Amino acid sequence: MSNERAVAAAIIRLMQGVVYRTSDEDTWLTLERLGAGVRDHFSTIGVDVVIDDTEGYAYLRSRPEEDGEEALPRLVRRRALTYNVSLLLVLLRKRLVEFETGGGEGRLVLSTEQIVEMLRLFQADSTNDARVVDQAETTIKKAAELGFLRQLRGQRDHWEVRRILKAYVDAQTLNDFAAKLREYAGAATVDD
């Protein structure tokens, strides 16, 4: 494939979503060899190509507006997440931090049951366990659609936590979430 076609293919793949080194080697090699052409293309429309060599993923991010600059229309849409999806992403990110600090190598894989239990702690008490599980499974599917979880081939109830989650849920978000939980726990204690 010519360099021009390789760059065009890499541009298209990035516009389709996150590119992973392990699952899209051709695009990754193009980003390594001809990344300047890809970055230049997106730069003209106010979009940055973010490449994390350590974690092995690349994605597009709208460039922050500069003072005095007229804002360009957004190419990369922001998505409003439901409470349950936001909660799940923060819990998965926390679990990913624990996995990495505990010396975990490779990828973090969780079963549907483990994820449901993580979410159950933050759900209102319910006597309808089937409803709680259904709601958790819907949340898991939405997180997978967004690209933060990947169902393992041949294992319907096991999910890989994708490392792109680190780019979306940073350490500050985790700290803010922990502070909110302490605040809620304190309010619950005062009410009791």
C-alpha cells in the first residue's frame, strides 16, 4: 500500500474510534512511521491525535479553544452518560488502578457477576434482584458500546477492561468520586 493510502486508511480508522496496537497493527505501524501526515490532517480541523505508546492506543480529541480564538464546530461529539454508566466507568478505573498497583500484568478481565457486584453496592436496596441484575447488565452493554469493555471471544460472561478508560477517567476524577462517596457516607451516618 502506498504511503498516501496508508495515511488515508489511518485517518479513517481514527475517525471510526479508538485504534489499538494489538488489534490494528497496520494502522499502528502507519501512525509510528507516517504519524506526522495524520496529525497534520487533523490539526487543520482542530483535532489532536493522542497516541499512548505505553498503553498501546490512539484516539482523537478536540483541541481546547485558545483565548480570543473563534470556536470551531466539534467533530468529536461529547456524550452525556447516565449515572449508572458513569459509576461503572469510575469503578472500573479504580479496579484497573488496583490491578496495576498490585503487580497485575497484561489485561484486567472481570466476569459479569463481578461487575454486577461492584455496581450492586451503589444501587438502592431492592427486593427485586432480577431487576438489579438486568439494570447492571444493560450498563455493562452500554460501557462495551462506548469501547471501555470488550467481551472475550468465546466467553459470553467475561469482559476485558480496555485501557482507553485511563484517558477518560483520570486520577482527579477518581479523587473527586472518592470525596463524594465520603460525603454521602457522612450524610447517611448523620441521618441514622
